[in-house]
Amino acid sequence: MIVLQYLAAGVCGLCATIAALTFALSFVSWALCEPAARRGPFRPRPGLALAAFTVLSALTYTLMP
């Protein structure tokens, strides 16, 4: 029973880690782009990964027993 609670928190923590890594990589690629490429339709979007990290880390904290 307790193992399942830790499993859910572990999965959310793993997803939060992946989202944080995605945010770091997309922010660096956004920062290295020239200014014209930052406004195009195929620009890196670090805000979406940051929002996913925030939600998943809050969910991990909530699910911890």
C-alpha cells in the first residue's frame, strides 16, 4: 500500500526531472538563437517546460506520504 504511494510520487518526480532538463536545454537553445530566430514559428519555448516542471514538482510534493 505504501509502495504505491511512493511509486506515484516517484513517477511524478521523474517527469518533473525530465521537464526541468527540457527547460534547461530549451532555454539555452533560446538564448543562443539570434534575435530574429527567437520570434519565428519554430522558436524554442522554454516557458512551457518551466510550467510543466512547476506543476509536476508541486504534484510530487503533494503525493509524498
